[in-house]
Amino acid sequence: MPTTIQINGSTAFSAASVFQLTAAAAFPQAAGSLSITNNLLEYEMPDYSVTTLVLTAEETGAIARPV
């Protein structure tokens, strides 16, 4: 499923690590990384899966924490 995500807020993000849970594995597996430009990312989410995106801030390299 093609997905476009616009991230709002004052933090600028530069990358996202992708983790997926599918029928192939019992635990989330690393599935690559994505570039983020102007807090906008596009991603093709596989059918029948769960995807977690871990965002990395542009300036500090800090990982975003869930709220």
C-alpha cells in the first residue's frame, strides 16, 4: 500500500529506520531505512503487515521518542 506521511511539528527529521512484523517472523525485523525530506516520506507498506518507523532528527541525530 503506497503511503505518504507528512510529519508536523518543529523537529526536522532526516531518516527513518523501518521494522516490520509479518507472517514470516514472530518478532519485528529490520527492513531498511528511508530518507525524509522536508518532514515528508513515502513508503510502500506491505499487505498484511505491521510497520514501525523510528525517526531520526536532522540536526542532532537523536531518535524520536513515542508520546
